[in-house]
Amino acid sequence: MSDIEVLLPDGSTRTLSDGATALDLATQIGPRLAKDALAAVVDGELTDLETPLFNGATVSIVTPKSDLGREVLRHSSAHVLAQAVTRLWPGAKYAIGPAIDDGFYYDFDLPGGVHFSDDDLERIDEEMRAIVKEDQPFIRSEYSVVDGLALFADQPYKVEIINAVLANATPEDLAEVASPSVVSTYSNSPAFVDLCRGPHVPSTSHLGHFKLTRVAGAYWRGDEKRPQLQRIYGTAWESEEALAAHLHQLEEAELRDHRRLGQELDLFSFPTEIGPGLGVFHPKGGTMRRIMEDYSRARHVAGGYEFVYTPHITKADLFEVSGHLEWFAEGMYPPMELDDGQKYYLKPMNCPFHTLIYKARQRSYRELPLRLFEFGSVYRYEKSGVVHGFTRVRGMTMDDAHIFCTREQMTDEIKSLLEFVLDLLRDYGLTEFHLELSTRPPGKAVGTDEEWEEATATLAQVAGSAGLQLTLDEGGGAFYGPKISVQAKDAIGRTHQLSTIQLDFQTPQRFEASYIGADNARHQPIMIHRALFGSVERFMAVLIEHYAGNMPTWLSPEQVRVLGVKDAHDDYAFDVASALRLEGVRVGLDEASEPLGARIRRAKLEKIPYIVVVGDDDVRSGTLGINARGSNDPERGVTLSEFRDRLLSEIASHGSPEVN
RNA sequence: GCCUGGGUAGCUCAGUCGGUAGAGCAACGCAUUCGUAAUGCGUAGGUCAGGAGUUCGAAUCUCCUCUCAGGCUCCA
């Protein structure tokens, strides 16, 4: 028997006897590795440990504490979930069960149309732990398509997957089988066989650090028109500590939920009397929003924008010309019908209105680019199940602008616009971005192929030269044009879609907008739609979550609260507050009717950047005690002028007390 | 829109087997005057989301509607 030689990731080589598997390799390297090993990567292909190696192969062993390892154990956990469900509900049909970020899920169709309830999760969890204890090996088998179809004769979803792969293999389908001509399965006991490409952990005993999290409905193959299956979600990790850390992180995320902080900090609410997805801003949230908007306005003035205002409703005609009634009607509120039979719609977008402003008179090429800006409130009829705090609403205000320019100007205009966007977002404290390019939505778009190609190529060129990571969102554009969207990463690593920049050849055409060029001829302008916050409400929600409610000083509704130690100090406290207010600082005063500790506690819970405490010493020497947010170590004896200078410079630089 | 689970005082929540409503915080009043995260006592506050039904009797059981959360689909 001849030997084979394999290459390890560190560049070294190992000699093994012919027919040796990845597990044999791991064993040869060390018993610890053999014990930990879950799978292997052979020449870039993720595969089972049982896979025989061949001469010259590059092999790495996959262990639990790696992304690949976690993916394998999550995928295997999904199989155990399915096995547990088929034990508890004999006759259950199982559909697909992949690994996802942080966990896994599996979709089921229970006999008699039964649905899982939350209580079932506990039973399933117990059954899964029993299976783990049974230490069942995952055994791979391969069948012909015919045999595969016979094997899964009583599993209609599996049959559908096999047939779909035969007909037209999508990457999603291929995840479930080996290749279009070979049906691969894994069984971890004779009683449970699943269609799967693999690989899997050697046996169920490698699993166990999991938690089933929720049950949800999910459409078969993600299609609203197909039957809805019962999905169970779980999370799984390589160790109890990693699982606990993940659960802890979820709790942390919950603490910064803007809906919760909006309530706790008295910023805004969603009165049920008004309706779903329609929020109101309380004075503190209103202050925060006003500051956000004012700063944006100032930047837009500097950026050459002109400010316009337009109504919230319009005759149907306008949206017929724009194409919204043809392409966007299901996102619009139903019309109001007036006595004379005229239909009026609430506006879901501002662009047609701005186009009419453009068209209000003859335009010259000398006016272009013409940049029209509006904090425009729009209303969209979102499906009832999708509204979510201020991140998905039915009424919102966009920091919307439409730029009319010539075809020659558009590339430069988009380039400088992208810089403007990123610069502005950084001023609000977001620093990590990537871009997404959304292309023509198939079957839902107006305009010629050439126009779409030119617009998409222009955006791609600008996005590519921005030096940021660029991802492609195939078919995600608006009906009138492709778009670049700016995705920002927040403090706990989540990404949020914020700004969108859309290039539109269609609207000017539909409205017959034109300008007179230097050649004294009529030309059609190009239109750029752009919103930097996206919606003001949502941007505020993102910032609140990013900062966990600890807003930088310039955005805090109350920047300083002054407390007298006892009521003999209230006059001095008032003077301090007045002096700061003269400088434009938002200052609150909490008089000494309660113990100092209680007032400090309340101010801390309100996340006010600076608590100023004044007592006898301060009255005597004209100083302050400063208790900054994020610190439990107050500074004593600071002069008013020193504090004022520090505070004003922090506000001007958009800083926070935490980072000083 | 669909699936699962919720809705009890301003907020967070308890309420057993169907027997007529409870706490903490907040609010209000009185007292307390205090140097860095909760002073004490008292008062008031509820058509138990809304409607219908079952029952001698419903926060509790059934149905419908509204609404919230987590998913799916869709999306800024």
C-alpha cells in the first residue's frame, strides 16, 4: 500500500497511508485535535472527517471555535431539532434547516395542520438533549435521483427540492443536496434521514450548547403564495460560555432598543389612538429632533441646496404621471374621494412635487445643478405586520432632496454628493460604512435597457472609487432608477441602511421637464433622488441605539442639570443655570426638596451629560461640582468659566462626556 | 397580509380552581435641608384593550375587533 502526502495550513506536510481520512490526519497530529475535530476543509471544500484524503491535498481540520466549525455544529443542531420534532410529532414533514448567523432554524409542516406553541419549545429542547446523549453518529450516504425520490416519498418538501435541483439548481437548493445528479443524505439514526449536502459533526455528542429561541411562521421557499410552515429558531455555540455570552449580548441589545429608551427617556410614543406606525415626539424627543434637523439644514445650505415646501396630499393625476399609481400603489394609502369625484392621495414620496417646482418656469443650463431640499413628510401604507418602532413606520419625514442636472454633470454631482453624505453622517457619530448598489428590479421598472445600464454604470463607477466596501443588491432598485445606499455600522456591530442616492432618467421624461442648453436647444435634465438620514425618525432611532441613549452633548435634550445641595443654594444654582442658558446651553434645575442622592440618581437615569452640584463651598468661591455622565468620580471646585468653555467646545465638536 | 405569543394604575409587573383588583416606582400632600445613584409618612389613581357570548357570577373560559412583540413576505 502506497502512502499519500497532504499539505497542512501552516505549510508543513504529513504522510498518511493510502485511504486515510481527515480524522486519521487529526489523530496523527494530536489526540486533542482528534477529539475536537468536527469537519475538514480539503482543497477548499468543506467536508466530513470521514472523507478519504488523496495525495497532494491541502487539508485543514475544522474545530468548533471557528466560524466554519460553528456553522457545522449549527447545521448539525438543526438536524437534531428535526429529529426531535419527528419523534414528538410522528408524521411531521420537514422542509429545510440551515445554519444562520448565530444559530439555525428548521421549517416543519406538522400532521393535521398543528402549530407549535411556545411551550412546545421546552419539550423539543428536552428531546434534543436526549438525542445528544445518545451519541448518534452522522452517517453520509449517496443515492441516485430515482432512489433518492423513493427514499423521501413521504416527505413532499424533500421531493420538491430534489426535483427543483434537477430542473434548475439554485445555490440555495444546492445547499441541500450534493449535486444535481447525486442525492446525498445524512442519518444519525435509522429512524431519521435527512436530505443534505453536509458536512456534519461526527456524532451528536459534539452538540449541546444550544437554546431554542422562538417559533415563527415562514413561507415555504420564502414565497408568500406558498403554504406557511412552522419555523423553530435556535442558537448554538461551541461552549456554554459562548452561548451565555451570546444570550447576554442579546439582553444588552434589548437595553438599547430605541422603543424602550424612547419610553424611559420620555422622547416619543406611539399612541394607539393614532394608529400603527404613527409616532409622536414628546418635548425631549422633539428637542433632539430639532437639533438634528437644524444641523442638517445648516449643512445643506452650505452644500448649495435650496429649501422648498410642498403639500401632503395631491390629486391622483400627479401620481399617474409619475408612475407611482402604476408601480407603487400597494405602498400608498387608499385615496380620499371628494364630492366632485376627484381622488386625492397622501404622498408616499416627494419627487413629483419637486419636479413640479422645477417645471414652474423655464430653466437654463446656468441654473444646474439645481438642488431642492425639503424635510418632506410622507405616508406609506405598510402591511400591518411590519411596522416596528421608528425604524418602520407609516408616516415619516425624509430629509429629501432632488438634484436636477445635466448628463455631463451627473458623475461629478454624485461623487461630491457621496462625500457630502459620509461627511454628514460622521458628524452624527457614525464612522463605519459600506455601500450597496441596487440594480433594476425585474418586471417592475420603467425605462429602456440603455438608460438603466448607463445609470447603473455611473453609480457603480462612483461607488467603486469611494474606497469603501461595495456589495451588490441585484434587483433592489426603485421602479424609476438604480440606487446606491450607504450602510452604517453601529456601536454593537449591526448595520443599518441609511442614505440612498438614486439616479433617475424617467421622472424628468414623464413630466417633460427640460432646460435650455448653451446651444439654445431644449434638453432633458437628469434627476438624482437622495435622502441622507433616510427618514429623520429612523435615523434618530439608529442614533439612540448606537449611543444606547447616551447622546452626545450637542444632541442631548437637557445638557446640564444644576442641583443645589440644600435649598439655601437654590439661588446660586439658578444663577449658574442662567449663565449657561445665556450661552445657549439647555439647562435644567432640580430644587432641593428631595435628598441630593435622589436627585443625582434621577439625573443619571435620564442620561444627562453633566450634573452640576453646588453647595456652601461653591457659593463661597464661585465654583461648581461637576458629575459627568459615565463617571462616578465628581470633580469639585471647577470654576464656572472653565466649565462653560469645556462644555461649549464639547458641544461644538459634537463630543460626549464619556470620551473626555 | 400570514404564523406564534401578549395587552391588568402614568411605568414595570403579580393576580392560585371562575367568587368582584394588588405591589414597587412615578404623581399629589405634609414633614425632612441633605456634598454626589432611592428620606419618611400619607393620599389619590383601574369599565382588567374594546365588543359579544357561556355562567348565579368572568381580569380569568369561548368568539370577534383593535393593538403590541418576535418571525415570514415586503421595505426607508
